[in-house]
Amino acid sequence: MKFNLKFLFITLFICTISVAQTKGTISGVLTDKETNNQPLPFANVLVKGTNTSANTDIDGKYSLSVNPGNYIIIFSFVGYESVEKPVIVKANETITVSQVLSSGSFTLQDVVVKSAAVNKQKESALLLEQKNAVDIKQTIGAQELSRKGVGDVAAAVAKTSGVSKQEGSNNVFVRGLGDRYNSTSMNGLPIPSNDPERKNIALDLFSTDIVEYISIDKSYGSRMYGDFAGGNVDIVSKDYRGKGMFEISLGSKVNTNALQNSDKFLLQQGPNKSGFVSYGVPQNALTGYNFENSLNPKKESPFGGNFNLKAGKTFNIGEEGKLSVFATASFNNGYEYREGLSQSVNAQGASLKSFHQEKYTYNTNSTGMFNANYRLNKNHKIGYNFLFINSSEQTRDTYFGTDRDFDNADASLLVQRGTFSQNTVFINQLLGNHKITDKIDFDWGVSYNTVKGDMPDRTQNKMFYNPTTDIYTIAQRTTTDNQRYYQNLKEDEAAANLAFTYKLGDKESGTSKGKIVAGYNGKFKKRDFEAIQFNFNVSQAGLGTSVTPNNLDAFFNQANYNNGTFSIGAFAGMTPQTYSGDQDIHAGFANIEYKLSEKLSGVLGFRYEKISQSVTWRTQLDASGGKNEFDRNEFLPSLALKYALSEKQNLRLAASKTYTLPQFKERALFIYEDVMETKIGNPDLYPSQNYNFDLKWEMFPKSDELFSVTAFGKYILDPINEVVIASASNDISWVNIGDSGYAYGLELEARKNIFEIEGEYTNKLSFGFNASLMKTHQEIDSEKVQKETNSRMNINLTDTSSGFTGASDLILNADLSYTKNWNNDAGIMATIAYNHYSDKLYAIGSEQKGNLVDKAMGTLDLVFKTKLNKSLGIDFGARNLLNPQFKRVQENTGGDVLVFNYKKGVTFGLGMNYQF
């Protein structure tokens, strides 16, 4: 018996060796055609008609061992066109079969989503994820951003349905809801604002070079912070995949307005071209004229440019470990010029202030990003993201005309204001993904971010001009008319995300039925703000002295200070006005996602948040200082349902409750003066409550095609608005304007290939379109405002109801793109994109004056990109080709009165990039 067993084992061993020796090997590399043939990890390789298969590794490599014979190999990946290739395998030989995959004419009919990583830069992959997700989401990836020639995140989100960007500012409106109703995150972690005026960071600070994709959530889910009503913009940083890469880009641009006025393009002295400054408040500003910067402007040559470096590499660590690193550094600058009317009028249309305004602008953006993603093995991954952004804007504004407060029949008024602002953002994030068991996953993330915002040495001077004598003299009605202003903001924010996921499986079939997610979010914010203004009180003798507007150093200097021509004062001496804010949010959440039937899936979520916010101040309005604080508990349910009408069509529903917090500056008793308006905080401001509803139908004819219709509605209790309050100077503040408001509308979206010639190389013409139609309404209750502010604030608005400020009834985006590739990686891509918004409310009318309305406007951009070979590319862009006139009117009873207008000019850009 022992002999027989021994003989059997020997026989089996010999047979096994014989079989192994006669097998052959198929190996190769899969690459992605639409990302310059970078390796395609986690793709599927299958021997047709067998169970023999493999997945490509992080470098796109695969290997299969098969018996000798004739086979057909199937290469596939989520969102890509499958390719079949015949091979002949001989014993003991290795056959190399490499393949390039692309989306091509691939359809979604036979897609099976596996737990492989998806290349989320591609439009087709993002659309597939959108199709399969239970909740409602909208994404725009690096491929689409490149095709449309989008340079920053603000311009990117403005290309999506229901989103518009306010002209002349960084404010983005989602479904008619502005800054206060939206939120911003990066890789799922919150990021702070760089501007004391805003809740959200300026999205145009983020270059699309650092973006993998952008997700815009318009429906609420329990994993998001509850301060939400319009939408959340999540910027997902680029995750490098592939072999080593190094790319350099150079470019230049010019604005037609700036070029035509180059002979008089003047900016204030002090700030340098880099956008970084080191000067601040002089230590002895009240004991002498000791200001560092000259008041005399200097001439500039208005030609901008950009420089960019990108590098990435993947390293093997051990048997399973992979380390991917990516870094980018860039600098760009540009010049703009505009001129037009800027005025305010009363209810009868008579002018209160009427100026011809000229604005000269120079801006910079310096960006540095580094990320490292380390995959220990298939179950564990950690990543670190660092982002540094320094942005600056230098403007010189001149206003020439009349001001009711400076009544002078013999002279006109000239106001000169020079402003430099520098905003610096540091973002640090550490993220982890862990597969604990086959059913349990653990995700975590922590961040520490710092924002610094400086406005050092803003200058303002007012002068009378007498045309009879051709003489300028200093104008002064109050000591604040001629001033130098310094402002500093520092905000620190720490955040943490923890989430456990438990997968629900069907015991009989073994298939997934859904998952349960539970976790914790924490966000801790601290802001410190201070400002000091030095006012120049000019003597009567000084007011009669002739001055030259572009040589004010001849008047404001140490000699004239010593002889008493002017004196210098400030609120509370050298002690600045200050306010500080602290906000802590602790949140616990849980949701269950479950497949209720073959076609119906749902997510039921619940979130609890404990919120505390306190604001303290010491300002010219409250020299002894004050404090205001509140604590709230918020219970936030959410529901999302998805019904698969067919393989290509979904019907979705989402409902939720959220809230909207007031911001620090809105509740601090601080006053901020601009040339045309003055703003004051309201300590009695409190949060709004929001109820949200969405119903969406969508169809995916092909992997890169989409048709969708969405109906949405929002009901807001105690909405917050910026309004003119009844005061001697008609100041602006923020109030809970009424008991309720609502917004509802329809969103339409279409992406369609007009023609696509199949073959080895791309030849495609595609069309994109989205539109949003909406209606907004809110009640106005002056008695409510008076009661809730203890009669400290009164409003006398013209109407008893209004729409939401910033909301357009109609928003349109359309683009037409042509793409063609040849051999040796050469190709061209051309896109023409159009954006239109209808009339929208800028400010609510008061004191019988009508509303201020921004009139409808459309813009047209052209982008042309060519790849001469695998390494060299040339880009050309033309922005704002139609050069429309921006108009703001006041809707008075007797008809619209123009109060603000200008043209931005056309901006042309030319760039070159080379990849080593």
C-alpha cells in the first residue's frame, strides 16, 4: 500500500512538471490612448472561453500562463472599448502582446463594474460612475477640462448646469444660491476661505493642472457638513499613475483693452511683480510721515505670461508596495483694463454719485503642489497632499465725476484708490484607505490648513479739479477721505474624517446588497482679523494748494507734515480694530445603502451636528469691545433613491434638511468702507434652515454621452440677505430678511457625439449643452428685522418680496469640440464654448429705489490645442471673443437707469509644452 501511494505521488509530480514545462506565457503592457499612452493599471485581461484572466499592475503590466494553442485575448477596462486579439502560444515561449485602449465607440450595455480603480480623468469613466452611483452627483474631469481649455476651478464649475459665476468677482452661484449657501472641500476635507468677505475660498486660485476631477454635489448626503443648500464643490487632487514624467510649459497672453491703453497703464508703487510683499504697518506712522511706498504711480507694459513644471514617478517598494509621487510648480500673471460708468441714483433717477471709472489690474498666481500615495498592498493605502497657493491682485482705480457729498459747482471730483491684496493658502492632508476584512473598510483623513490674507497699504486720495484754472486741489469733507489702510487676516482650520463601511451581502448568491457607513467629522476653525486706517487731516492752507494727481509725493511728505500742512490720525492710536472668530463642529453620521430590488436602490442617511460659534470685536463702532456667541444642535436626515428604468436610464429622487450659518464678519460689529458703499456687521444674525428636493431622469446612450432632466426645489426658513439699512449714510448689512423663501427650477444637460469615425485614431466631433431655468422668491419683513435686532437695525426696502440676489432665471452653457489624432501621437483639438445668463438681481432696492439688476450677457471662448508629437504641444486660446458690455441698472418707476457698465476686452493666449 505504501509502495502504491509513493508511486502515485511520484507519477503526479512528474506529470505536473511535464505540464508546467510545456506551457507558454502571454505578457505585455496596456496603455491609455487618451492620456498620452500612460500605463493603464487594474485593467482586465481574459483568455476568451476560459476562466484564465489577470489584472494589470500599477505599471499596466500583465502575465498569463496557458497551454500551447490558438487563443483570443480580451482586453477591457471600465469605461473603455474592449479589444480582442488572436495569439498563437507555443510551449516554453513567451508571447508579448501589448495593447492601447480608448473609449472609442464603446457603449455601456455590457459593463460590469469591478472593484478596480477607475481613471477619473476621463469623461467616460466619470459618466459611468455617475450612472452607477445611488446618490445624485455631477463631475468634470481633467480630460473635459483640457478639451474646453479651462484654466481654473471657478471657470470649470461655471461650465456645469445650474452654476454661474458673478461678473467681476470670485462668487459662484449654484441654483441661484450664492456664497453663503455653498461649501468647498478638497479630497473630501473642508478648506477655509482666503477672503474675510467670503465663506468659500476663491475657486480661481486652483489651477486645473493640479486637478484629477471636480465633483459638484447639488443634493445633500449625510457624510457632508450640514452648512449646505446650493452645492458642495469637491476638488480631487491629481493622483499620478505611470512611469516617470517631466513636463515644462511656457506661455504668454495679452488683453486687448490693456494693450490699447498701454500708454497710460499705471499701477501704484510698492508691490513687486512676483505677488509677494514683506512690508506692513510702519511702527511710527503717527509721529511722522514714515510710509514705505510712494503715492506716485509707475507705468507698466501689460503683457502677461505663465510658467509651469510638472513631474511624477512611481516606485516599487517590496513585493506589493507602490509609491507614486507627483509635484507641480507654476507662476502666471496677467493685466486687465476696463472703463465705464459707476454711479448711484435716487428713486427719481437723479444722480447721487456719478463717476467715469477706470480700473487697471495686475494679478499673479503662484502654485506648488506635492502629493505622495503609498500602496502598502491591495488592502492598504495612505496618501499625503500638500498645496501652496499665493495669489495677488494689484489695482489702481480712478473715479472722475460728481458726488453729492462733495458739492462744488466749480469743480469735478477725482478719487484715486490703489489696492494690493495678497492671499496665501497652505493645505496639508493625510488620508488613508484600509480593507480590514472582506466586509469591513476603514477610511480616514486629517487636515491642517492655514490662510493668510493681507491688504497692506491701500491708498485713497480725493481731489477737486477746476477746469477753468486747470488746477487740482485736495478734497476733504471728513478726515477719512484721504487715507492709508492696512488689513491682515489669519485663519487656521483643522478637520478630521473617520468612516467605517460594512458591506451587506446576499448569503445565497454571494452578491452585494449594499452597505452601512458610520463615522465622525470634526471641523475646528479660528480666525483673527485686524485693520488700521491712517487718516490725513489736511489744513485749510493745504486744501488750497495745487497738486498733481500722479505726483502726490510732492504734497504728502515729511516736510509738509512738519510744517502742519496735514496731520495723521487713527482710531485708538496705533491699536488696530480687531475681530476674532472661533467655530467648532462635531458631527456623527450613519447611512445605509441598500439594493431593494433588481432595479431600485436607496440611501437613507442621518447626521447630528453640535455647532458652537463665537465672535469678539473691538472696533470704532464699539471701542470697549463686544462678544456674541451661539450653540446649536442640528439633526439632518437625507434620502436618495435610484430606479433603473433600463440598462441606460435612471430615475432618481433626493430629499434632505440642512442649515446655513452666518459668517464671522457678518456678525462682527466692524465697518468696511469702499468708494461706493460701506458695510457693517450684525451681531444678531442667526442660521437659516433649508429643505431640499431633487427629481432627476438621466440616459446614457454611450460611454461618453448623456441626456438628463432635473427638477429641484428648496424651501428656506429665515433666509439671510445683504441689504441697505435705514441710516444717514445708507450703509449695507446682513439680516434675516423674512420668515421664508424658496427656489425651484429645471436643469437640462446633453452630451452627444455628432460624428465619430471608428478606427485606430480618433476623429470625433462632439457637442455639449446644459441649461438651467429657475424661479426664486423670498418674503421681506421689516418688522421682523427691527424686532430681532432690538431696533438697532431698520430696513425700508421698496418691495415686500423679491428674488434671491445673484439668481438668473436662465443659464446656458454650450460647447462644440473636434478631436483628431494621427500616428506618432500627433493630433489636434479645437473647442468653442458659449455661456449665457439672463438678468439677475444684484441688490434689493430700498428707500423707494428700485432693485439693482445685472443685465443678461453672453461670452464666447475658443481653444485650439495641437500635439506635434509625443513630447511637444502648442496651445492657443481666445477668451471673451464677443466682448459684450456688462450693464447694471436700477429699476426705477420711470424706467431702467444705467448705474454701472464696462467691457473686459478679449484675451489672447499662446503656450507651448514639452514632456521629457
